Amino acid sequence: MKKIVLFIFKAIKKLLFIQWTGYDLNFKSINYVIGHYRLYELIKNVPGHIIQLGTGSGRNSLIFGSIIKLNNQTNYKHVYGFDTFSGYPKNVLDSNKEFDPKSHTDFSFDDVKLRMNQNNLSNEVTLIKGLLPNSISKFLNDSNTKGFTPGKLKISLIYVDCNDYETAKNSLLILKEFLSKGSIIALDENRLGGETKALVEFSDLLNLPIKQWQYGGVISSYLEVV
């Protein structure tokens, strides 16, 4: 019994040492965060909030929320993370046979909310559970939403990470009128697919060019509203 206790104790010490010294970091994770920070720098002084179309485990919400807090912009910028928090809905799976039905089912709404609270980001991040784009319409008219009055939303960044063409397209169309001058729509899509198709059509609608992202992370392309 004593040997087991000592083994567990040493394992805990080793784990704490790894976390403290940063051995859990690697080039990929650092590159990911830097890419997000560089994206934030582009919209730092643009009026409006951050909209995430697809939140998953809350990783991007955690990054953007932390950057907002570190820049002392909590009173001016907020992250709104939209997701089902239960995986792809049936209509999306029906339209995308290549999607894995088990993807994005490991983290519930409560799990992600707890993650934000554990990092003291409840004032920087709000999670919205529901089906896109319907949840956006409800969000826009909710008088209890912090950060803006109904109908007066301003957006500095839309971060698209929902994978589905119809979801991305219809969500962007609803949010179009709330985009600030200088705002950015960025795609988190390493493999060209539905999000890219939606952004191409949206860029044609706005008569604006799509630019290739060259500043690190997993962002593939973006569009800047001028």
C-alpha cells in the first residue's frame, strides 16, 4: 500500500513539474495561439464584439476571452460562442455524409461553461446553445444579452468554425448588417470545404476580396470589411 501511495505522489509531482515548466507546450500550440493573437490585433481597435460560429471545446473562446482581458477591453469587447454543444445536428449530417456523427460530442455546454468560469472569463465570454442560424436570431432580440441593446449589435470579428456550408452562409447573411467597418470574417478551415464556399459567395455579395492568412495558426483565409 505504501508503495502505491508513493508512486501516485511521485506521478503527481511529475505532472505538476511538467505543467509548471511548460513541457506541455509545443510549436503547434504556440503557433495556434499566436495566430489568434495576430488576428485579434487586426480588430483590436474596430468597434464591436466577436462572434464564433462553432465553439466546440471552447478553446478559441478561451483564447479570445483571455486576449480581451489582457488588453483591458472587457467593457468594449465580448466573445459570443454559438454551438449545439452536442455535435452536428441531423440536417448537417444529412448534407455532409463525410462528417463524423461522433465529432464534437465530447464537451457539453456545462463543460465549456465550467472551463470559462475556471479561467475567470465569465465577463468576457458568453455561450449560446442552439441550432445555427436560428440561435442568432433569438440572440439578436434577447433584451437580457450583455454587451448591446437589441438590434444594436456591432461586430468586429466573425470566426467561422462550423464546417457546414449552409450554416455558415445563412449565419453570415443574418449578421451582415451588424459588421463594423474594418471588421474581419476569418475561417478556421485547413481543408477547403463548406466554410470556404460560403465565404466566397459572401465576398461576391459584398464585392470584397478574400485574402489568404499568413500569420500562423489554423486560419486559412479571411475577408476584411471596408
